[in-house]
Amino acid sequence: MVTPDEQLYKVPQNWLWVKSQAIADWGSGGTPARKNLEYYNGDIPWIKSGELRDQVVFETEEHITKVAIKNSGAKIFPKGSVAIAMYGATIGRVGVLGIDAATNQACAVGTPKSPTMTDYMFYYFLSQREQLINLGKGGAQSNISLTIIKNYPFPLPPMSEQRRIVDRVYRLLEKISLAKKFINEARVTLELLREAIIDMAFSGELTVKWRKENSVSLEKWIQVSLKDILHVNPPKRGLDDIPDDQECSFIPMQAVSEITGTIAEPEIRKYSEVKKGYTFFMDGDVIFAKITPCMENGKSALVSGLINGFGFGSTEFFVLRAKDPDKINMKLIYYLIRSKSFRMQAKSVMSGAVGQQRVPKAFIEDYPFLLPPKEEQDQIVIILDSMFEKEKMVEEYISNYGDLENLEKSILTKAFCGELGTNDPAEESAIRLLIDTLSS
């Protein structure tokens, strides 16, 4: 048992706080020498910590031989044991052995004793991942030792309550899993729909009815390069008389939403802080992130609402400005550069070091573009705004995907505090289970 000050939180009176070594026999595995060929390609499944993916393990990438078991730290753990990754990139991940298997030394494996169900033990350690990782911090690499795991507090309820908790948690997490699946499918569908609409907009299909009603011909569309109609990174102007202490709008890269293409509330900085070393733009300009991964993720926006009509931001933005605002609707340009087709073409010509690749200015300037008459540009934007306003609502709803992750954590936390409404206080205390185990 653990002392009161070691208990992690309050549990129902008929539960019991014990050390994890009281409810399972713990051990770790080993890696047979790679140079000895007779140790590998046998018939004993051998689990590496990277194969723990918070689910049941039925198959392994590698198998070892009985000779390897005999001559290394590897040992066979029975089906139903719970494994925890103790260090490395997968630290804290959990898995249940769906087969008798050996593991490498990065896995701590607990074989449940009689009072503890495998699934209950699995879900509990899944709920404690962050806490265990924090206990392992301190050295050059986080490391959850076997000692930490064996001494880690474990809330032990009566066996019947364990069954109820597992059943309730499984059903709730299954519903969340289905919700995630539907959300991912919705994301794919929305992206395909968005690209189809954009293609229709820039091919003239979106305004076929409008042209017919207004006796406008598609022949009025002209082939241009973007440099024919836009300034790319135009020079600063109108800043000569600004005092250093004047407040200015500042837009960092993180302020531009990848999902909605909107700008969060700009920061307020003094002119003296931003007049050198930052990108200058004005209301009505379009900013386009030129660096990976921001460019690929769609960080671009139509700028508006700046203090005094101008502002500054990250040097990783291209600034696009209409040469003749009376002939160009910049919202149409905004829709163009946010399209996946445009971004994928931009990605194909990026250059620079890995992780710091940028789109060349020449790509933007030389990009071929079919330009509709201004009146039709305005009509296209009206239609796109209407369509994407509805899409934006769906995207914002989908963005709550992160809330599902928090919901999972909340369910697991409540489950092991006795707060899922499953506990029966009239049931015999879990201390009887512990006594039976110790005496067996």
C-alpha cells in the first residue's frame, strides 16, 4: 500500500491505493546481439518500444529464437501483459500483449496478478502517461525507470467495479474514435470541394449564368502574368513623417490562421521597433507566407483594419498589391494563392536548406493567370465569399478536433477517480482482493 501523502487523488472509500508492484509482476526485456544471426528470424515475437501504439499488439516486425532468449536479457511475457515504453521517441506509450512475446529493454512489462484486469491496468497507465514522463525527466533524455513504474501509485477498486469502468471507458472512447474518423473524412471532403470550386472560379464555370444574364463573353478574359497586374513586395512609402513613438499594427506569422485565412488581432508596437527589418504592407494587400511549412499549410491573408492603414510583419511574407485597384479585386488574388493547386506548384519550385525552403519571388511574378473583367471578378468573389462563409463555419467546428483529445483525457481521469458513475459503495472493499493476492 502507499502512504496517504503518496496518493495521487481521492478515490471512493471501498477502493485502495497500492503500489503498481502489488498488482503486477514487472520486468523488462532485452535486445539479443545483432551480430549473432542465430538469435533472429525465429518463432518468438519480439516487441520493440516503437511498436507500442496504445492498443493491443498482435504482430511484431521481428522474431527471435529460443537461443536468443537463453543467451540475452530478452524474456517471454504472457499474453495479457501490459507494456510501457520507458524511453526514446515513444516514451509513455502503452500496449497490451495480444500474444506471448518478448520485448526489448526499452519496454517495462507488467503481468497482472489476479485482482487486476488487463484492460483496467492498460487504461490506467494510458491515463498516467504525462505524469510518468514528468517523473522521468531530469537527465539528458527522459527515462521512466522500472523502479518508478513498480512504485507508482495504483488505484485498486473491487473487481466488479474494474469491469464496469473498463466497459464504460471502452464504449466512450470508441465513440470518440468514430467522431475522429468522421472529422478526418469531412476534412478530406471539404478540401476536395474547395479545390473544385476554386477551379470552377478560375476557369469561368462559376459565373456561366452571370455572363449569360449580363451578355458578357468569356473571350473578355485575358492571359496575364501576376507581375502584369500586381506589385510583389512593393517599396515602403508615406512613412517619412511618422514619429518613432507612433503605434503601428504588427502581424507575426502565427497570427495568420491556416484554417480560415484570417488574421488574429494584430500586435501593437512602436514605429521605432518595426521600421527596420520587417515587411511593410497596407490595407488591401495580400500577404503570402513564402517559407515551409507555413506556405504549404496555407498561411495567407487579405490585410485590413491596420492602424492608419498600414503595418508591418514577418519578413517571411510576400506582399502582393494591385497595380491598378480599379481593375483588380484583391480578394480574388487571395482566393487564388490560398488554393491547394497554387501552393503545390509553389512547393515544387522552393529552394534552400531543408526545413527553411522558400518560394522564389520569380514564381509569383511569372505565374500565368486568366484575368476576368473587373465586374466579373467582383461577381466571382461574391459567390466564393458566400460558399466559403459556410465552409468556414464547418472548418471552425472541425477545428474542435483538439477538444476530442481533451475529452479522452477527461474520461480517463474521471474513470480512475471513481467519477464515471459506475462505483457501488456497498461492494466489498478492494482490500480483500489485495489480501487474496498476497496470500496466493
